[in-house]
Amino acid sequence: MASDRLTRENLQGVWAAIPTPFDEHDRFDEASFRENIRRLAAAGVDGIYTTDSDGEFYAIEIEEFRQVVGVFADEMRRLGVPSQVGVTWCNTQGMVDRLRHAADLGILGAHVGHPFFMDMTPESYRRFWLEIAAAVPADFGLIHYNTARVHNYQYGADYAVLADLVPNLIGTKHTSGSFPEFLTLMQAAPQLAHFTGDHALVPFMMFGARGVNTWFTSFNAPYMVAWYRECLAGDWEAAGHRQRRIHAFGALKHAVFGKGNYHGIINKGAAAAADFLVGSHRTRRPYLPVAEAAIAEFRRRVEEEFSDLVWRP
């Protein structure tokens, strides 16, 4: 993949979600963040992104966002790894501010989720995307973060229109596990680079997904890279085995950590049970971290039931 620009044609691969580490005083832990970027890059991921759900964007105000993205851009430049940031916020101006800062620092693309408090009219939705597109240079890649938990969820026909309206929309972060919906998406908007998650990598890649936005890289990035390469090679038997293992691993994660947490909270707990990344499972209020006892139990169960998924130095 070219490292100077992301396009509809070259966006692909394993894109790792990097957690935002906080220290014991609730401050951004820059040293751990830099080290984790280096570890992910060394594992061979195709790109890294920050300040999405696993980066706890909702807990980071604009000044700290600038700090986090400044460190991120600096480290990614040193390593020569393609970069993206999440810019989702509750209003257009907040996203525009984040987009402009990211573009100024040389970040290559951004995940854009729709403002999440209430639905938008068709005209406010259209104007939102025009303003988002105008906030960045024409060669800055926009990726729609399409999640059903946010209003104005998009389907295939919607993307056919949006792709024409926003020329620098290059792809989607598709969180649904619906296979028929994904097939319709591929048929309606094949010009966009559609990404799936760990939960549906094999079936969606078999029918056109370009890559994966993955949380599992925080637990074992080399495993994820090897899995994606199996998909590229068409080794569906081996890749299917990994899909079943990841599915069972995810079920264990939610069973041990329980209900009431999501994304960054649970995945930080899972990462803390492994040795691949440094840092801690600290989160920001009102979202409390998973209990240390639960992390210890998860680590024990993983060693017993999923030793093949554990990263070994």
C-alpha cells in the first residue's frame, strides 16, 4: 500500500485499533502509546488507527485529541506506516476541528461516524457530508464508520449515492454481521473499499471485503496478520478454522467480563490479559474498567482453552 495517500483502489489490509492508554493519574500515557504503535508496526499490520471506539474517542476532548494525534502522527511518520484517526463527535464543527488537525499533521484518513444524539433530516445529512468533505484536502481519505448504534445507518443504495456526493469517501468500516446486507453493499457500491471486523472476516472477504478493522491485534497482532494472509491466499480451510476460534474467543470475553461495557472497555481488559501490548486497562468515567479479578480469570481461561491464540515472545 502506498504510504502517501489512501484511495478507493489501494485501501486494504489489517488495520489495527490502538487503545488509548491512561496512567494512574488519568492522564494520557504517551510512552506506552508510542511503544504500542511500534509493536503493532513490527507485527506487520498494514495500518493503525486511533480515537475510534477502542481508542475511547468519547472520553477525549479536543485539546487532548490534538495531543494524542500529534504523538500518533509523529510515531507513524517515523515508522512509515499508513495512519487513520477517528473523528466522530456530536456535532459537525467538532468533527471538522478534528479532521483539520489530523490532515495538518499528515494523517492519511479518518473514520467518520454520524453525530450520535438524534437523527438528521435528509438535507442536514447531505449538508453534513459536504461540510466534512470540504474540511480536508481532496486527497485525504474519508471512511464512513457505519454502526447501527448511531443514527442514519447506511445500506448499499445509500452508499451508491454517497460515493458520488463525496469523491473523497474511499471506504466503509462495516460493523454489521449480516451477510445478505454485505452482498447488497458490494453490489451497490463496489467502488468503495469495504472493511469488516474480526467477527466476519472470512465470509466477507470471500465476497469482496478489502480488509479488517481489528481489535484482536491488541491481544495478538501476528495472529491477525497471518489470518488475513490466509484469506488473501484463498486458504479458506485454515482461515475458517481461525474464524471459529476468534468467534469462541469473543464469546468467552463477553462471558467473563459481563454486560454493561462495550468496545474499548472490554477490549482493554482483554489486552491486559495478554503480553503483546504494554499499558493498563484504565478507562475514563463514567465507564469503569473491568475488574482485575475478571482479567485474571480471563487470562486463566484463555491459557486453558485458547493457547493457540496467545502471543508468545
